[in-house]
Amino acid sequence: MLAIDLVYVPRGRIRWTYLIDAAEEAAFIAASNRRGRNLTGG
């Protein structure tokens, strides 16, 4: 999703707030992986 946002935000197709949301999601996934947990609770 982050890649899509990086393309469409500069073009003005979607609002910049979606880029912030995608960055937060990427940070959450990175933090989860760093702790050795997956997103399904295992």
C-alpha cells in the first residue's frame, strides 16, 4: 500500500493523509517483526 500511496499522492489522485496512514502501518509492521511476533497473534 505504501508504494501505491507514494505514486498517487504526488499526482494529486489521493489525499496526503493516506500517505501518513500507510507510513504508520509500515512502522507497526516493522515493530511487530522486530519483536518476533506476527500480526495473527502467533
